[in-house]
Amino acid sequence: MTEQDTAKNISLLALCSVLGLIAGGIIVYFSLRGQEPAAPIVVSTPLPTSTSAPSPTPAPIRVYVSGAVQNPAVCRLPRGSIVQDAIDAAGGPASDADLACINLALELQDQQHVHVPREGEANPPPVVSGGTAGGEGALVNINTATASELETLPGVGEVTARRIIEYREVNGPFETIEEIQNVSGIGPKTFEGMRELIVAGP
């Protein structure tokens, strides 16, 4: 083989190598273009769940329990408590308590006075009186109240209580609470002091 043939063969091999590299590059380029990029990984954080605010606990009521109980005192009771609960909070009834004349199921209001009468007690005060919430237990029925019950009203003493009873005996029951101002000794000022504490019930 001549030197000329050898040079041709080398040139041919070099050309084939170059063509092979070009072809390989083209194949790699198009193969990479055909691949879709991987989707990014998304980490989602759940939204915080809203929690409702706790409802406030109702304040207890304060009830003064006196009379025929073991421990007369001002007792704190949950709202919705009844007379029976108040007596129990005061240590229970005394041995001479007259429970037959008490509505033990009556619901109480704040700042009321519960008096447990003793057996044979003369002219006991109302079992339930006073209060600021205007509940049924705090109201005095001016058509049915006794003299001692009427005397628990502000501005009403023994004489005025007797006049109220005499008025309804002569004129019939009060039709409205405003009518009590017709009784001698009860003017507008006295009436305003008792307006929220009385009712003209049947």
C-alpha cells in the first residue's frame, strides 16, 4: 500500500468519525426534546379550621336563705335553680320547718330572699321576695298579697298595706298596677319605686 492510499484511509476514517459524532449528537438532541419535563412537586398546607369561641358561663345567682334552715346564709346557685336548691345550699330544712306551704319547685332570680317558715310561725314574711330580674317569684300580686307580703314593697308600711287590702275589698281587684295609686298614701313617687315589683294578676 502506498503512502497515498494510507493517507486516504486516514482521511476516510477521520471523516467517518466526525460524521458519527454529528449523528450521535443529533440523536441525543432530539431524544432529549421528546421528553416532557417532570412536573414540580407541590406540597399543599391545609387551611386552619376555625373553632367557635366558647360560650361564657352564666354568672351564678345570689340568694339569701333564712328562717328554718340549718345554716342561714347568702348562697350562690346556678341560674335556673329552684327553692329546693336554695334550701339544700343552706344545709337543708330545720326540724321545725313548715315545708307544706312552700312551692319548692319555684325558679329563683338573682338577689332574692327565701324565708323558710317554722311550724306555727305567726305572720311569716313571704317565702320568696325581692330580686332584680323581675321573675315571677320576685313579683307581688296586689290582688292576692297578704299584708305582710305588701309590706315588703318599698314605701309600704303596715297602714298602707291595710289600705290596699281595704281598697280592693270595696272596689274589687285592681285591673292594672297603675290603679294602686288610687290608694291613699301611694303617690307617683312611691308607685315608681314598686312598679317593677308588682303585678295585678287574677
